[in-house]
Amino acid sequence: MMLGKAKWLLIAGLAVLLAVAWAAAGTDLVSREQGVDNTRLSWGFVKRGAGKPPLIDRTLTDLADQYGALYMLTTGNRTVALTFNLGYEAGYTDDILKVLEQEGIRAAFFVTGHWLETAPALAKQVVQEGHLLGNHSWSHKDLTALSDEEVRLEIMRWDEAARDLVGDTHGLFRPPAGVFSERVLKLARDLGYSTVFWTIAIVDWVPMEDPSLAVRGVVNYLHDGAIIMLHGTSQDVAEQLEVIVDSVIAAGYRFRPLLEPITPPAR
């Protein structure tokens, strides 16, 4: 009886090992489809304080530069760009748009396919008010774990849906959770998309104990050319956005779009 149990445990263990080996082989195959490295990377940096760009690993910036990805504006005149990520509609986008309109700021909204499907009126409003509508993939998956064709589908299914809604897209892409690889950057570029990262971000995807942290998390790390990434699903961000914007301006910076000037897509 014990021997039989041990035998089945051994078989189960071997099955797990085979599954892991098969998954590893599949990942390696994915990395070879384009002959491009598919090592999973995560965009990140070390913050340095006001007036200083963050320290970003050379591996990340070299890849970004090689594939034309944007992570900081080249300005020299104390300008910053404001961007939002939206995986779903939490009911704050309208409030965010009101603040941006009131302040005369044009931002970029990187949204998923789910957001496009569930908030089509907001998608149209975003573009009509002069903002950029960016591709955040169709279903917010780890693209490094997908095949080439699956990555293309994640990007182009979004592209087609956005074109149906607003007539065109601006060709900006932000990988889900900032997870990417050289292969993903290449696939996005080959599809006509420029990948956009960021140099300022806050932990705003969970409720904050003190909403003023949203303000300090941006203002305390301002630098020339900063691309600010906030989540449009955050109540703290929505409620503090006017203060964030006013504080950035008071610190001597001005906002500019990622693409300047913005021409609303034709309908």
C-alpha cells in the first residue's frame, strides 16, 4: 500500500518536472521565433529626489534607445508629461478629465481592451478633448510569456477596436505592468508602435493611508523631462490631481503632451 502510494507520488513529481521543462522549452522557443532575446524585464529605477532624473539600469535604457522607446522627454526647459494607466473603469476618469480641462493640460491615457469595450464614450471624450489614447494591450497579460502571434494579437486587437471608436490611434504603447523584453519592444515597433515608459510613479493602485502621499510622490521627484505615470483607477489620484498639477506648476515646471502638438484623429 505504502509502496503504491510512493510510486504515484514519484509519478506525480516527474509529471511536474516535465511540465516545468516543457514550459521552459516553450519560453525559449518564443525567444527564438524572432531571433531576439526574450528575457523578462521589468521597468524600474532608483529615485534620487527633486531635480534629478532617476537612476535607470543601463540594460533597460540601452534596449529602450535601440527600439525607439520613450522614457524621458528631451526638453531642457523644465517640462513634464502626464500619463495615466487604465486597466478598467473605476468611475474616476470623468473627474480626471474635468481637472485636465480646467488646467489646460493634455495627457496620455494608456488603456486596455476591457476599458475600450466598457467605456467607449469616455474613449471618445479622451480624444475629443485633445488627449492621447495609448495602447495598453487588449487583456493586460505578461507579453513575454506569449508567442509572437499572441503578442501581435494583443496589440492589434486593441488597435482595431480603438480605430473603430475614434477613427485612428497615435501609435503609443505601454506594456502591462511595465513588463517587457527585447522581443516585445521589437514586435511593438514592427507594428508601428513606440513604447512609452516613465520616470515618476507612485504606489497608487492600492488605497493610500494619507492621500497627500500622491502629491508628495510626484512633486518630491520632479525633474526636467519627467514622464509621470499615474493610475486612473485610483481614487486618491482623482481626488488629489488638481493639487498635484498646481504643485508641479508651482515648482516651476510646465506640462506638455508626449506628442506635441496633438492633432485629434480624423473621423
